[in-house]
Amino acid sequence: MTREIAVVAFARTDHRRGADELSEVEMLMPVLHEVLDRTGLKTADIGFTCSGSCDYLAGRAFSFTLALDGVGAWPPISESHVEMDGAWALYEAWTKLLAGDADTALVYSYGKSTPGSVRDVLTRQLDPYYVAPLWPDSVALAALQAQALIDAGDTDEPALAAVAARSRGSRADAAPQGDYVVRPLRTGDCPPVVDGAAAVVLAAGDRARELCERPAWIRGIDHRIEAHALGVRDLTDSPSTRLAAERAGAFRRPVDTAELHAPFSSQEVVLRKALRLDDGVRVNPSGGALAANPVMAAGLVRIGEAAAGIHRGRSDRALAHATSGPCLQQNLVAVLEGDPR
């Protein structure tokens, strides 16, 4: 019988435009203390620890080892790291608990945008022979995707403005906000890149019920990837998201909430179509990445926010999505459920 794994606690920082005065450890420690306090666990009670971050953003190799000071790595702990958003660290921790190697796991991720230009750094994800030498940044590539959607008749600029306004708690009929960054994307269509950290605690079976009044059970989780070459992709669709959702069981029954990692307003249009989300689904009640986009933590925040809705009784079955790479290149989908009320 497959083990039941649940998110039993979630915490995140108050995202900030810049945190130069704080080291990664100083930014991370309050979040770790908060998420452990919510369960009553101590570091020694955690069976497995996994983190997500990016050395390119930090500007130094093995930067994640410094963050271990915030966790407490002595006495020695069972620990791992992914050079990805923390959602993928959660995926690794989930498989660890599923295999029975641990009963509890601490997952955290963090990112600071301040050491350099995020838009420049992210170009290093691109094809090193044909695309990266041109230095197209993340906004320019997202603008290509947005224009493809407009040309296909899937959206228009007022509709994109409505997505951005809803994410930031403004009127849905708000006019397009700000100047063009790269046409057709305006300032309001682009994410506010912030410094931040997030953490969740996973637990298995009866242990989860001991630690949380209403655990958010992970019913399925899957990760799929688009082709690396942008020229062979249909940017108006996301087959990898659809396949990940199918493998995660998202289409077996309707969800009431969806937390989508859509850093640009146009990407929500793509994800809604791929995930078959109608107007009856609450999309990004937290505001999503358009409200705050902490690099390397925004995907984990989506899973955490979906779980928190279940913990509070505001949701019964939720979908969480995380992405990495240009134009929704890599996509992870998780389905979470609460116990029947």
C-alpha cells in the first residue's frame, strides 16, 4: 500500500524588493523557526531535509551549504539539495518519504535577486549554442509568448491587464498598467522580483495527523519538460503541464483552487487552458507570482499556499503548479486534498 504524505505546515517571508542587509541565513532562519513551531517539531525530529536555490544568483559555488547554518547540520543530518525552485526539493522529499526512508521532512528554498541582474542571469538557462549568445532575457521571451497568444486570438492586452489586476487585488476591469517593458507586456504584466524564502514540513500517515489538525494530502505529483529549443515549441500551449497534471491525477475530479506559478500575466492564459480550469475554480487567491516572485521560492510558495488553504478549511481539493525555465519550459503539478469534513 502506498504511503500517504501530507504538507502539515507552511511558512514564508514577507517578500522584499531588496534585502542587501540580510544574508541568506538571516533571511531563512525566521521561516524555519516558524514552520517548525507550527508543528512542535525540533530540528532533531526531522528525518530528511531538502533545499532549493541557485548558485548563479548567489554568485558562488555550493552557496546552499551556508544556508545549512540556519538549519543546524550538527549532529549530522540526512540532507539533499536541488539547483531548482523549492517545489522540486519538495518532489525529492516526497519520494524519500514515499520510500519509507523517513517519516518527516523539512523542505525550504530561498533566493536573493540583489547580487546581479536576474534577467541577465536567467539567460544562462537557454540553449548555449543558438539562443544564449543572443542574450534574450526572460521578459523578452515572455513577450514573444504573449504576442503568440494575441496573434492566435487566445487573449488581448485588456484581458492580460485583468489577470494582473486580479492578482494584485485591483479591479478586474482595470486598464493596462505601466509602460511597455517589451511589447506587448507592460510593467503590470511582469512579476515584481523580490528576495524571499519559504519552507514546508511534510509528514507521512498517522504522523501527519498528529502534527496537523487537517493535513493537506499530496494525492499526486509529477514533473514534465518541454523541448529545450524554443523554435520547435508551440508557445501558446503547454503539453508538459497537461501531461504532468494528468499523471498527478488532476483531471480525475474537479479542483476548487489552483495556485499557478505564472510569473507573467500571459502565462496564466496558457496554464488555464492546459489545466482545463474554468471560472468555477479560484485561481491564485494568494495573488500568485504576479504579486510577488521570490526567485527559487515562488513555486514552493504555490504548493504551500494551496496546502494552507486546506489547513484553514477554505479548500478541499487544490492544484499547485510550479515552473522553471523560459516560457514555461519545465512544469510540476501537485494535487492536494483535505480529509472529508
